[in-house]
Amino acid sequence: MIIGVSGPIAAGTDSVADILMSKGYKWFAFSDILREEAKKRGIEISRKNLQDLGDELRQREGNGVIAKKIMKNFSKGQNYVVGNIRNPGEVEELKKLKDFFLIKVDATIEKRFERVKLRKREDDVLVFEEFKKVEERDLGIGQEEHGQRHKDVFKMADFSIINEGSNEELKAEVEKVLSFINCFKEVV
């Protein structure tokens, strides 16, 4: 089974991936593919540079290019969790696989901004108005078809988890989704 996770900044997609990895899922991040490409090209690794590089690759090679690169690493008999999905073309490519499910993870913008301030990553924006501007690009506002289009990806989700509570509550929500998927697979 392949589970994709997508969500706005600091919604908890990495936390969902951690829960799935504790269950034996192997992790692949779209941003890891972009980091490798940036290193090859000598491009400084920053959020903006990785987004620009992803936009460039999708424009040149098609909107599903990053998904295709990740899928080359998949092998039968292994469950995978893939994260940082930012373009509908990537979801369309992954949906060609049997047993692919997409989970949208979300939280209020205020809650996510508080998490950003607490985690203190090097390139995180710590001014609320700037945070909202970064999010606009992620959502796809003013972006071309090959750009960042989180809002469109979210519409393609099979499941949605609101991550406003504790880690235990998040774990319970992930368990519900997995249970539903397993019931669905038994019926089909």
C-alpha cells in the first residue's frame, strides 16, 4: 500500500509519516528528490529554491515527473508513505498505482503558525503576515499549472485528518484511516 500525505505548512504531515513508519512503512519525500537535484546543480537548499526547482522540472518534464522518480524506488511487498505532494499531476501519477490513498492533514493557520515558531527551522518564516504569503504560493494562488498547487491536491484527498490535538489523538485518527482502508480493501 502507498499512502500519500499532503497538507499546508506545519499541519503535521511529518507526524503522520512518523506514525506510519512506526508501522513499517518506508518514507519518501518529494522534497528529497528536489534536494538531490539541487545538490547536483549546486543550488542552495531553501524552501523557495526547492519550490522553484520543482516548478521547473514539472514544466519541462510534466506535472507527474517527481512522482515518477519516487515510484522507481518502490518494490513489491513493501508499504510506502510519500510526502510533500504539491501538484495534482503528482497525485494523478500515484493514483495509477494499485492501493494508493491520499491523506490531507490540516490545522488552523493560527495553530500551524504557532508550531512553526516552536520548531524553529532555519528557513521558517516567523512573522504571521509573511507566513500567510508563503502559504499563498503553496496553495497555488497566482501559480501556473506546473507550480505549487496544494489547494488542488487537497481536493483529491481520499481522507482528511484535522490535527489540532495531541500526538495520541493524531495517532488515533491515523488508525481510523488505516482501519477504513483495510475494510475497503477486503470488500474489493
